Amino acid sequence: MEGSTLALWVGFNLFVLAMLALDLGVFHRKAHVISLREAATWSVVWVSLAMAFNAILYVWRGPEPALQFFTGYLIEKSLSVDNIFVFVLIFGAFAVPPAYQHRVLFWGILGALVMRGALIAVGATLLKEFHWIIYVFGAFLIFTGVKMALHRDFEIHPERNLVVRLFRRIMPVSSEYHADRFMIRQAGKWVATPLLLVLVLVESTDLVFAVDSIPAIFAVTQDPFLVYTSNVFAILGLRSLYFLLAGVMDRFSYLKLGLSVVLAFVGTKMVLVDIYKIPTTVSLAVIAGILITAIVASLLRKDDVDGPPAHPQPRPLPEQVH
């Protein structure tokens, strides 16, 4: 594999599995409500690990790969905020108790790592064999950015969601939660709890987001190892970032617009790759500038500006699963 060895890939994935085992098996063995302090601590841990890895890349492979990793990490980290918007909506629509949300996100992110690894492998192969695919990726990102800018509101309707309807046809779902369990036995048969239904919905939405974010990082680097590691580090910190920001997402009213501009910029960079290759330093500066502008504009926005709430009030659970 370009820029890495099999041992390096295996070693990195063993490190990720060890951190996940430490997370779930030691620090979050019992279901509990994640406090802001705990979420902030874990956010610092994951960001610090990513920056430590970035420093290792700088020493090991030089400044350019390190800069590419950091830019890819920043793109994925910023786009993961869009995941948080949707997680807030899903947990609100299904009235998921706060104590059980971490378990859903843990297994959801574990599944996301597997799916993204497969998508990155496919994307790297396509780019290696068919150079023109990069134009397809670029055009898709531009289209996605424009679509995101024009359709900034998003709602979850469990009773109409295709994934929910298909899942319920395959497996019966209980009408209430049973602690943090995904499956229970009722009348001698295995039945899914609403928590498993929420997990499936989280996985399906992350797959949709991955289709946007992975091509965006390929615009920065086509080294599969850098694309994969930047994705993994950003996703690993997504759970703690959710618990840190979920309560204040309504303050970032312009962030989705900023993310749409980032996608359009990255897509344009891919389309122009054979005409003019935008330096990684310029890409990093532009992306960081867009995100900072969107965040500052959101924080300066007056509270009396009319607009829809960031997430709906949860509805009673029986109406959602029947």
C-alpha cells in the first residue's frame, strides 16, 4: 500500500481497537448520562491523540504528509458536525434516554469505521485505475454543497423513514426501552428494542455522510493511509463532540452554510486538479477561514432572529415504533 506497510496498517487498527475497548470496557462500562466535563475531557483526549499522530507523521514522513493529514482531519472533523445535527434529531424523535445515547454512538461509530474503511479502499482503487473519477467526485461535492446550502432544514419522521419501515418488516420492535439492551426475548422470540432501531438509523445516516466526506479528503491527498487515519481520528472524537455540543447546536445557525461552502471549494479543487493544483497550505487556510467565519457569524447572530428550532420536541415513543 502506498506510503505505508501492512504492519503499519495492522498496528494502527490495533491501537484504535485498544482505545475503543478502553472507552467502553473501562470508562463507560455502566450506562450513565455523559456530563459536559466528561465530554470535554474525552474531546481533549481524542484531539490530542490526533495531533500527536500528526507530529509523528511530520517527523517520520515530512511536513507535506503531515499537512495533508491535518487538512483532511479538519475537513472530516468539521463535516462530522453535520452528523451531530442529525444525531440530535434522531435521539429527540425517538426520545432516547440520555444515559443510553453513548452506547448507541459507540456501536454506531464502530460500524462507521468499518464502512468508511471499505469506502476508502474502493475510492483509492477507483482513483488509481480511473483518473477521470476525480472529476466525478468533484462534481458530486459541488452538487452536494449547493444542495446543502439550499436545503438547510432537516427533519426526522420515523413513521415515514424508509430504513425504519424496512427494519420493522424484518424484525419486530418492542414498544419501550429495556435499559441499554438492543435485543430482548418476548414470548420465546428475540425482539429488537427501539435502541437497536435507533442504531440502525444512525448507521444508515453515517453511510450517507461518508459518501460526502471521503471524496472531500481525497481532494487533499490520495494516500489511502492518510485518508483513512484522518477519517478515523475525526470519527473517534465524534461521540464526545456530540455530548459537548448537542445542547448548543442551535447557536451555530450558519455552520451548515459554511460546510456547504467547504464542500463546494473542495469539489472545485478536484475538478481543477489537472489545470491548477491548489497547494495544501492554501486549502487549509481557505477551509479554516470559512469555518471560523461561519462560527463567529453564528455566535454574533442576534437571538431574536426568527428561525426553526435546532431539533424538535420528542414525541411519545409508542407513536414512533408502531
